[in-house]
Amino acid sequence: MRLLLKVLAAPVIVALTVFVWLCVGVVYCAGMVMSVAGWIAALLGVAVMLTYSVKNGIVLLVIAFLLSPMGLPAAALWLLGKVQDVRYFIQDAVY
């Protein structure tokens, strides 16, 4: 019974490992592109806030924060950490 559980859990562990590796690579590449877009949005937000409308400038600054490495990429890495925790839980429970 224990051997059957190990055989069934091995592909799940491998699949989760490969999934996390691929997603970390995608988040890294997307984070670099989003960082540039965040800088552009931040500069545009400051310019809009000073010249046109404070409300629209704040909206652009919030968008810039979400595009920065502290925004959506950090949330994606946190979620990938939780997926990796599930993988480690399965691995520790079976092996």
C-alpha cells in the first residue's frame, strides 16, 4: 500500500516541481517588462498629477505600483510559494 502511494505521488511531485520552475521563469521575464512599464506609468502619473488632475495621477501611480516588482509579480511569487508548500507537504507525507 505504501509503495502504491509513492508511485502515485511521484508524478504529482514532478509535475508541481516543473510547474513552479516554469512559472518562476515566466514571472521573472514578465517582471522585467512590467518594471519598465511601471516606471513609465509612474513618470506619467507624476506628470498628470502636477499638470492635469490629482485623481488621475493617483490612479496612474497605483497602476505603477501594481506593475512594479512589489505589486503583481510579488503576489505571483507568493502564490508559487504556496504551490511549492503543497508539493513539500505531499512529499513529506508520502516519503
